[in-house]
Amino acid sequence: MKQTRIPFFASDSTAKLAQQLLGKKLIYQTVAGTMSGWIVEVEAYLGMLDEAAHAYQGRCTPSNEPLYGPPGTVYIYSIHSQLCLDIATQAVGVPEGILIRALEPDSGRGLMEHHRGKTGWELTNGPGKLMSALGITDKRMNFQLFGEVPLSLDFVTARQPQAITAGPRIGVGAKGSWAKQPLRYYVTGNPYVSKLPKRSMDLVTHGWQI
């Protein structure tokens, strides 16, 4: 499982890496089967200067310590009783990361539906939803690198967005000027993007180049 021994991370700014992750495939291998999906929505968090980031002003706790690890480190955290999946993106000690907010399912859709009890766009159109769909219920992969745990990223079998939309992150409204920073990126028109109105959905190509 060595798909992501990762010159990708730390090769650019976290904001640019977040945009480059769109269309890459997230893979989770389990005893029950392999599940995967194309990343369609992400948020960048810029560490010590970012009021919305877990590591703002150098905050380091047992909970957010994976952010300070090597680039490509798994950081799973809980919010509102849901788990979310983050990736540390910079050198050791530089606590920046990317939250994976939504996936378009590829393989293992039936298993995802079994885990979630949902079908259609609601299956993986949010950070807590995608973790539930994958059946990830704990933080045991924290501190490990993608590709060295059952979670990996496929940078080869990727899709190319027709366009990328940038806007404010979700759920950080009380974080001063950082609340409005356009650090949320998504595949324009993809129906699996969280909170996307149906009138904005591209139901033909899902926003991918053909």
C-alpha cells in the first residue's frame, strides 16, 4: 500500500495543494471490501496564523498533535459527535492541513450505503458523512502516513475538474477575518459537494472534464 509516499505534500502552499487534491481518489481498504471516491470538496487550514485552524497561535494538544507531524500524516478529529478527516500538509512542526469535506463514490458504494443507511448525494456530501460511509469510527490511524494505513490516495487514477470554485469555509463564522477567507475549494457543479443547491448541480458531467 505505497501509493502515496508523498512528495506531493509540502511541495507547495497548503491552499494550492488543497486545489490539487480535487479529483484525486481516496481509497480505504477493509476486511469487508475496498471503498473509494474522488475528492470533490476540501478546506485549507493555515496553521498558527489562521484563527479558524486547530493550531492557531501554536496551540498543540494531544488531540491536534498529528498536524505537527510529517507531511501526509493522518489527522482524524471529532466535532459535533462526528469524525472528520484531515491531512497534514507541511514540514514537521508546521501545523497546516487540508480537511476532506466530500467525495464522489467510486468503488464499494454498496458497502458505503450499508454503513450510512443513505443513498444518492447524501451518502458522502459532508466531512462527517464520508467518514460514516467509509465506516471509520475511531482515531486509531492518527499519526500514521497515508499509504501506510488502510487509507491511501491515488494520484494516478485522477479526474480533472472543469472548474474549481473557491469560497469561505463552512462553520467558522466566529473566527474573525479568517471566516471570509476563500479557503474552501470544490469541483464546480459536482452534486456531492456539501450544501450545494440543486440548481447549481451539473448532473451530466458532475463537473469533470470528459
